[in-house]
Amino acid sequence: MRILRTLLFLFFCACFFSCAGSKDYLVTIKTSHGDIVAVLFDDTPEHKSNFIELAEAGRFDSTEFQRVMKNFMIQGGDVFTKENLPPQEWPTLPAEIRPKYYHRKGMIAAARQPDSVNPERRSNGSQFYITIGKVYDELELTTDMKELQKSLMKYMELGSQAELKNEYIRLYNEQKYDSLTTMILSMRDELESSLNVNLTKEFTKEQIEAYTTVGGVPHLDKEYTVFGEVIQGLEVAEEISNVATNTRDKPIETVYMTVKVEKMSRKKIEKDYDYSFPDDK
């Protein structure tokens, strides 16, 4: 028994010192607007190792955030265009879509081609985006807006709903879109009951809490590989998302980036950045 206790003690000591001394990569994206600091997830290993390799080789440097959209995201890191590699030769990465990682504000995900030409949802080999999004009302968040709109169109064709139809047309013509959205959402329960349809989207309690407080881009969930998150400088990403752009969402004044990675103990990262690493098991 005494030997067993000793072995257990040594085992727990080994675990403790191993965890305390374990290191990870700290990512710093430097821009003219300031620095964005991030970490990458262990359970998206293909994306993590690829990002680190590109950063250590300096290949991200002098790329830009070439597509930015207010209340949505900022996208950049187009290494292969910078290097004049033909698009048909751009490498891709296998999808590593983990349900526990969703698009709340500040998450880092891989850009990709649409499903129509990329059914496996493989990621672009260099381009990434940082989510900005918006804060949602819970009713709007948990409603399938496309199906709600379709159901409402069908419902308004009923002769008994002429008044509702006229109100819809009035709000639309007057471009009172917020009022129109409020009106449509208020019809959800009635439409579900009258047309026997389900217009509710399922979210976990954690997702609902995040999207109704911090915000994000929920419609991208389970569609793209989320492989990291910003732990400092999110206000920099948000500032970049607000810069003036042309009609193709490209900043009029180019926003270049330099990406550096450094190894640091997880304990120090958690202390210095008030961050807790996700459970990667």
C-alpha cells in the first residue's frame, strides 16, 4: 500500500510539472491599426501546424486583410496570390470542423470555396478570417429566418391575411427593415401553429449566452473550420472591419499584416492574457 501511494504521488507530481511547463504558440498579427494576439487549438492540428509553418517562414508577412465587412468579419493572409501561385495550384487543408467551436466574436477560422465546388469543405491553405458579427436578440437567433420568410409569404396569400400583407408591403416600401423584421419574428408562433412547421433553430445554452452578449456570426457554424481565437486586440480587428472599402469589400487603404509566432508556457499565456485554454480532449 505504501509503495502504491508513493507511485501515485510521483505520477501526480509528474503530471503537475508537465502541465505547468507545457508550452504553446502565441500568435501576434501586427497591423498599422495595432496588434492582434491569438492562440490556436490543438484539436485542429492540420490548421494549427499549417498556420505556424507559414508564419515561421515569414510567408504571411506583407499579405493583407483584403476583404473586410462591418459587423461580419475580416479576412486575409492570401499567401499564394502574393507568391503568384496560380489558383488551380493553391493547396487546401482537410476540414476540421468541431461542433464545440462556433463563430462567436473573436474566433479565427479558415476561408474556403463554397460547397458547390468544394463538397468536402476543405479549407484554403492560407487565408483565414476573424469573426466580428453582432449581438443577437434571442428570438432572432433561435429562429430559422429563411424558413420563417418562406412561411410568411405562404401565409399572406390566404384571403384572411390581406391586412397583414398590406402592412408587410408598406414597411418594405418605406425601407423600415428593422420594423419589418420585428413584425416577421412576432409571427413565428402563429406560423408554426397554423402551417404545422418548425421554425426554431437549435443552439446550446453556451452558444445562446455568447451570441446574445458578446455576439458573433452564427450562420457560419458547422460550415467552416474554426481553429483559434483572439485573446487580445479584438478592438483592433473591429477597427479594421470598419475601414472604408470599395464595392468588393477591399479596404481602400491597404491593411498589411506581419505574423509572428513564439513559444510560451500555457501558464504564462493564461496569466498574462487572462485566458483559459479549451479542453482539447
